Amino acid sequence: MAKKDYYEILGLSKGASDDEIKRAFRKLALKYHPDRNQGNKEAEEKFKEINEAYQVLSDPQKKAQYDQFGTADFSGGGSGFEGGFGGFDFSNMGDFGDIFDSFFGGGFGDGFSSSSRRKRRKNAPEKGADLEYTLNLTFNEAVFGTEKEISVIKNEKCPSCSGTGLKKGAHPRTCDKCGGTGKIKIQRNTPLGSFVSMRTCDKCGGTGTIIRDKDVCPECKGRGTVRKRRNIKVKIPAGVDDGNVIPIRGQGEQGKNGGSTGDLYINIRVAAHPKFKRDGFDIYIDTHVSFGKAALGTNIKVSTIDGDVKYELPGGTQSGTVFRLRGKGIPKINGRGRGDQYVKVIVDVPRNLNEKQKEAIVMLMEASGEIPAGGTGRKSFIDKFKRGFK
């Protein structure tokens, strides 16, 4: 088979740390998980590829061999992979259940969350799936904090059957396909012999029991959950930035078999401000002053997120000078102070001068020694200089 770059698959460079590998896997697994991309074959193949890469790079021994040989084919011996990766059977995504339990608590659907615990206990509790919500904030809302009410639709425990899927007074029946074990035996004959494997029963979904049509809960149709719209109040702390994520525990999907509820992750998006530019907890702003004020010095008014403040601009300030206003930046989320505000001075060169202004500038140049002082030479220079403005 073709060689694969597992680091590239996870968007990493060779030599990435264990934490970097875990973070990359979690991010990509959430993005391409089949439960979020139903019917998307390309996403399903990508998901398998991501899991294959993580199974290698998360194992120290396998990772060491991969780093040494740079190939996905470990069939040369000593790798611990019988027959190399060609022996992997990705038709049963339950092979990756242990990985997902460690990262997501088994919160993605039955077809992709089979784990060693479920093999030991067919009705093991499963944590509900996590949800995501994108919340748009204004610049000031992000800076000073606010409270928002959002609306999400999620699966909740059916109030009629308390999550059993059975109508009142009914009882589940033992699955006649697996005999209540939740597993079925699959035998494959190959040139190398017969191989037997155990798979989750497709009739009962691994529970070992089935619900007859006449016993199904009329409200949830046997699912045990119902779709509900819920309004949730979200407290936004002062200082959040674009791209931040706020977790709200227990506001995700309903768990299964008595498992805990998933979480809700709020993705923050902050609108740009027409005047202020943010970098971390610092703010940057431009302020314009006239040529005369910059030369002589003056008190100027500077806009901040708290309102206008006065600043004494020293004489001779050059265009592009940056001064700092300590503590006038963004409040820090941990509550330990604030950032600073940096103000860049832009000196405006006057345009469309009248005769009096032109002569005044020439006089300034004369006083500065830029042109000869007095006499006909002065008038001649002024006339020539004036003609240059026409």
C-alpha cells in the first residue's frame, strides 16, 4: 500500500509532543466524525485515516518504529502489527472505541463508540454527545462581559418512559438473534484458515434486548429521547476574545443507559471595532494631530474603551510616535488587571493653503535657515514657492 505521512494527516510536524498529537486528534475527530457528517463518504474515509494515524503516533513503540522507517507498512517484523496495516478492518469502527472513550466519553453514537467496557457490560452507561454553538458578540460585549440567552435543540430523556423506550407497564424481550449477549459471531474462511470475530448485534444494537412494536413508547418511538428546544443563559466574562470557547457542563445531549449528559461548547466570535484594534489584552489606536500642535505641543483628547482621556503631547512630536496608556486595555479574564492602550500619532500635513498660510510657512522656513533671510531673494523665493502651490 502507499506510504502515509501520519504527522501530515494530523496537521503536525515530525517530532510533535504527545499533547500536540492528542489535541490534533481531538480537533480533527470532532470535525470529521460520521455522526456529524452523515452520508459523507469523504468525511468517513478521513475519519478512518485520522484514527489510523493516532493509533500509531499515540503508541510509543509504534511511533518509534514509524519515526525510524517512515512508512505505514510494519509487516517487516517487530512492529507488533500482524501483516502490517493491511490487516486493519475498518468496516467495524468499534475498533476505535477505546480512543473515543478517553477523549469524548463515548458520546458519539452506538455505531462508533463500542469500547472494552461495553464488551464487558452490554448496557454500560454512555455519556451524551457534546454540542457546539457559535455566539456572535460586539466588541464592547467581549471587552466588558455580558449575559446572553441562547436557544439550542437537543436530545433529552423522554418524560413518558424515563429513557427506557418502553410504554408504561411493558418490558423488553431477549434478542432472538444474539440470545441476549449483544454480540454475534462472524466466521471468515481465508486461504490461511478460518477466522472468528465477535461483532455487535445489529438487531438489538448490543443491548441484548429488543422492544416489540406494541411495547414502544408512543412519545419517543422507542428511542428513549425526544428533541427539545431549550433556552440557556450564558454568562460571558469580561475580556473574552475571538476564537475563545466557553464550556457549559451538562448542557449537551442526553446520555444513554444512565450515562451523564454531554457538554455544550460556546464558540465566541467578536465583531471588529471601527476605531480600536485588539491584540491579546492590549488595544491599538491612531490619533491625528495638526502640524502646529505636534510642533508646539498641546493637550489632546484620546479615545479609550472607558471614554475620552486627556494626554499631554510634548512639543516636537514626530508622526509615527507611539505612546502608552497603562491599564487602559482589555480586562484580563483571570481578573488580574488590564492590558495597555498604545496610541500612534499621525501628524496631518496641511493642504489647500491660503496665501497667508503659505507665507507663514515660508517665514518658518526662513527662520529655520532653510532659505535665505530678507531682501529681494526672499520675495523671489516666496513667489517661486507660491507658484509651486498653484
